[in-house]
Amino acid sequence: MISKKPVTIISGFPGAGKTTFLNRIIHQHPSKKFTIIENELGAINIDSQLIISL
């Protein structure tokens, strides 16, 4: 049997608060495990340095 996992897709314009939202969710649920797949289009990878690693 295949187990199903919930998936949430977060998208928006640059500066819309996506990284802030992710960091807030991670802080509010420290006992949960998250997998974050980031698709950054810029030449310099900035968001991966801003997302909290606990």
C-alpha cells in the first residue's frame, strides 16, 4: 500500500513573504518534520540561506 503525504505549494512574487511564512511555520511547529523543495529562478541562491534549519 502506498502512503499518501500532504503537499502544499507556496508561490508568489519576489518579496511577497514566502520565506517569512515558511520560517514562521517551522518555528510554530518545532516537533514536525518538513521537506522543502525550492525552485529559485535568480542567478544567486538567496532563499536557501534564509530558511531556518532546526
